[in-house]
Amino acid sequence: MTVFKNLKDNVSTVLNADVGADATAWVLQAGQGADMPPAPFYASCDVEVAVCTAVAGDTLTVIRGQDQTAAAPHLANAAVEIRPVAALWTDAYRAINTLESSRARVFALMGA
């Protein structure tokens, strides 16, 4: 079963502090965590895409280097945004293809 990532329009904030490429948390400026959609969702910082798995106050727990991007260090005040990323389409296509394959198998079993 595909778990689609949540979306929200017009979300843009910045990092509160520098983060290294191995950090699993992005801390946002005070009060900005409330603007985020419920996890899970894709978040971008610079050109890196991450999956946010949890939001606690202004801290995003992230899986780094997603959607064919590399985990990279980011400086304080780097933009963190919710943007349409290719992975959203890949998730949707995968789910549609799975449904179509299942439908084809059912029809084959029915002799249709």
C-alpha cells in the first residue's frame, strides 16, 4: 500500500542553525513548525529533498538525500520549503501501476 506524503501550499521557512550532512533533525526558526503539514511529507532545503517523518515543535525529523538528491550541509537561514518534487509523482505512478496490475490479475482470474 502506498503511503502518500502530505502537502501544504505556500510553506517556506528557514533553518535556525547550521546542519551537517548527517543530521537527522532540521530545527526551524521559532514558531515555524506550526506551518508544516502533518508528517510524512517531502521537504526541500537548498537542492536536497528529505522526507519528514515527524514534527515536534520547530524540529523536523528527516530522512536525508531523497528523490535522487544527496544529503548536504546547510547553513542557518537556508530556506526549507514544501515544494512539488518528482517523488510525489513517482509515488502516484507506482500506486496507479500497482492498482492496474491487481485489476489485470483479477480479470485474468475471472476469465475476462
